[in-house]
Amino acid sequence: MKTLITILGPENSGKTTLMWMVYEKLVAANNTPHTIWVAGGSHELTAPHSRVYKPSGELWDFKAIINIDGVKLYIASAGDAIRYIIITIKVVFSIGADIVFTAIRTRKRSKIIQTEEYYNTEIKPKYSPIEFVSHKYNDSQKINEQNDQLSDEIVSAILKEVQKNKNL
């Protein structure tokens, strides 16, 4: 059974931070074999990794494969462009991931196909994802509170899907 879990939200709503939090909680709680790749030319890492920041102070996007009790979870934080969504969802499922957790930016761009529109018309009907929504707040404290709550909910949803996959 293939499961898609998405975090939907506009630019700068804390999606990448949230995904790092989920990664950290899963690795800490399960102490499972995993591999992580960090954008920006960083190398493959096989030990729990702390967040990696750009010189601007923003977090780098990352990808990780985590094996939880024989169930393969793929995390990809880049969801700003359709090409990332296609690679993350279609390709990763075809090469053996059981669960995919990714971000989808809901801000619309005028010069390219809109990621939210593509997600709603091409991905959502095919995969029936478990969705979480990240809201944009001007107050960073509200984003942190939102991410604390959502990260626990997402970890719980992932572990529930792991159990379903184990019982197949």
C-alpha cells in the first residue's frame, strides 16, 4: 500500500522547518537506519543530522529515506515547483517507497504551471493524500507553535501508516 502525506502551505509558512522537525522526531524515536541528502551540495549522511542552514539563515531543503520496521519512508521538503513534485511522488513510489511525505507550496506563480493546481488535478485524485496545512503567520512564535503541534500529528500519521504497511 502506497501512502502520500503532504504539508500544504504558502511560502515562508514553516513547511521546511516542520519537515526537519518530523525527520528529527522519527529518527530519535525509532533509531532506524536512514540516509539523508541536504540540498546545496551537501553529501549523503547516514547518522542523525542536525538542521542545515543557508548563509541567509534559511533552512536548506533535504531528502531522507528512513526505514521504520521494514517500511520505507521518503521525505522530500522541496515542493516549490512541479518538477520536484513529479520526481518526489511519481518516481519515488515507482522505486519502492511505501510512504512519501512532501511539501506542496500553495502560492501561485504566473509564469509556470501552478504547483497547487497540478497537485489538485494530477496528484490528489490519484493518491488520495493525508493532508496537513501550514498557515503563514507574521509572528514567528505562532509558526513555531503550529509546527510543534503539526509535527506531532504528522509523526503519529506516519507511524499509523507504518503499522498498516507492516500488517499487509
